[in-house]
Amino acid sequence: MNKKKKTIKKIIPNHIHIETINGFCTARCPMCTWALWTRKPNIMNNSTYVKILEKFKPYCKHIHYLSLHSCGEPLLDKELVEKIKIAKKMGFKGIGFATNCTELNKHKAKEIILSGLDTIFLGIDGTTKAVHEAIRVGTDFDKVILNVKRFIELRNELGKTKIVIRFIRQESNKHQWSEFLNYWTNLLNSDLGDEIVKFDIHNWGGDLVNYESKDANKDITPENNICQDVFKRMVVFSDGEVSLCCADYNGFFHIGNVLEEDPIEIYNNEIFDHYRKTMLEGNILDLEHCKTCTIIRSRGLRNEESLSMDI
């Protein structure tokens, strides 16, 4: 009697990142690796976007979050609202994106809210003009605050988009966190799931030479040395190429292209398997692109009350 061959259950990510825009941004933040980006700048057209979504459509019920951003400012994509509508129509859940708010004018705000966007992450990094603009270089603090307050008012009037205001805590602004939290808490609506979250600066795989945050530099422990990016999250670049994780901004490996292959086959190939196995064995420090990365530490130090998806 022949024994049945044991099948290995494939891992399906519950969070998909699609990089709708790459290489274009209105800010030059010192904690970002924009100066190290080497991939050709690109804005994904809707034809490519639909093809990618169609590849993920068979796994839609397993996907809880769809983030439309990565290495760039998503609001510079003139077709972003249409992309949100397309994903909603195709049945994807948890659609969101993160923005530095420089392009969040009244017209775009209305369109975004009426598109049915589930979550928006608004980046503000201080309570004063001097602190915020020193971190978000190239932005106008007064304009950003105006845009955010107006978005909150329009959302309260027109829709249900969840608003998450994100504070990247670092040496230059950590003294403002308490004031920041109190100020924005009074303007948001917890009944709609609104949150204010802090996320400690990290070193994006060791490439930021001026990384100084002592709070985020704590040693990882056996309980939190598993990076969710290789178990739950899949990042797709604007040309369809797959990256290893959210810190893999230039592409460590040629992992595969979802326009040419099944995305779940890619997510279960030998590269991902090697990284998962090594982490599960407790040997994350043996992994070339993980041993110096502090993103796990930063996530672990996030305010514990946060229920937001990791973006």
C-alpha cells in the first residue's frame, strides 16, 4: 500500500504592500534611506496594478491588509484614488497608505475619503515647526497641520476612514511625545478606530550611520526575534519584483516577479524558507540582512495600546 505523500502547507501573507510609487517624494527625512535608493524611479500605471491584484485575487480571503506605499510619497500618484477604488471593487480589505501630508489638499482629501479608503497613516513628527521641519526636511509644518485637521473634519462629515497619526520618535523629538499624544487625542474619534502611535526610529538594516536612538537599540530577546515581514507581509515593488522585507528598498536578491509568477510560490521559495527556518531556530543573528536590523526592536517598543497594522 502506497503511503500518501505529505504536503507542506504554503504560507500566505496576510499583509500585501504594493509600491504604487517609487523614488519620488516631497521630503528628505534624515531617518529615511532615500539617498541610498538605486532603483529607477517609477509610478505604477493602473494596468500593471490591476495585473498584480489579479495575481493576489485567488488569495484575497487570506489578505487582511493592502498597503499602497513603500519608497515614495503615494499622493504624488495622480491615479491613487482610482487604485483604491479598484482594490475595493475586487474585494480587498484593509486598504491603506502612509503619507507625509504635504499633498493632502482639500480636493484629494475628499476623493480619498469618498473612495472608501479603510486607513490612512499621517506622518507628523513634532509639536513645533522647528522640530517637525528638522525631521521632515522639505515640508511646511503649518501646511501639514492644516491638511491634517481639514482631513479629520472632512472624514467626520463624509466617511469612516480610520485615521492613524504616526510619530517617529527619535532624539530630537522624544521630549514632545506626551504633548503630541494629548493634543491629537482631543481631535480624533476613537469610535472610528482613530489612533496616535509612536514608532521608534530604526536603522533600516544598518545603513543609517547617524542612528542615535538609545531607546530603540535594546537587545532583541528570544520572544521577539521573529520578523513578521517574512511570515506575514509581502512587499511588491512598482515593477512587480518582490523584496525580502520592508527594509529591502533596493532588492537584496532577485526573488521573483509577481507579473511573471504566482506570488504565493514566490513567497514560499528557498530564500524566504531559509530566512524563516533560521529565525525559528533562534539564529537571526546568522542572517546577513537581519543581524544588524533594529526594525523588530522598534516595533516592540511601539505604544502597546496600538491595534494598528504595522505599515
